[in-house]
Amino acid sequence: MQTGETKRYSTVHDQIYDDRFKYVDGLVAMKAQIEKVRDKEYRIYAGKALYGTHVRAADLRGGAALVLAGLVVQDDAQSSTVVHDFQRIQRGYEDMVKKLNKCGAKL
């Protein structure tokens, strides 16, 4: 790595929960650049714009990740994010929509 160059990806791995990465398909559908390095390990590249689409909350934490990713999609009237099975998120995050709207989100 040359001086002044920054790392352009993060590596995420989970050795405990087998299905932790169910949300990756949703992020990829939003055009995130993610590659599977090996079983239970993914590399997520920075600098790639996300675009809104329809995604599914497979579980509580993964669904929350998709909601947060939806907040940073390209600012385009045709690019909104719809999270299906939102009830999976609501059971663990009380008043999530209300709280995010208070922070300036438009949900």
C-alpha cells in the first residue's frame, strides 16, 4: 500500500451464527459490491452507490441493516427502498420508523 492510500473494503466474518449473512442478498440487490471470501466471511467494498429496490427482512438484525442501507441510497425519486416482512424488524426495534424520522429520515 502506498502512502496516503486507504483501505477500500471491510472484511466481515462470523464464526458463531450460521445464517448471519442472510441480508447480503438484499444489499447486493441494492448494488452493493460484496464478495464472499469464504464460508461465513464477506468483503464489502467502499465507494459504491446504493440504489433503492425491494428487499426482504429475513431476520431482525439483517432487516435493520437493510433499513439503514435504504437511508443512504442515491437521492433519486425513482430509487426508493421497500423492506418486505418489516414486522421482523419491529419485534426488536421499538418505534424504529418514528425514531428514524425524528433523525431526519423519510420513512
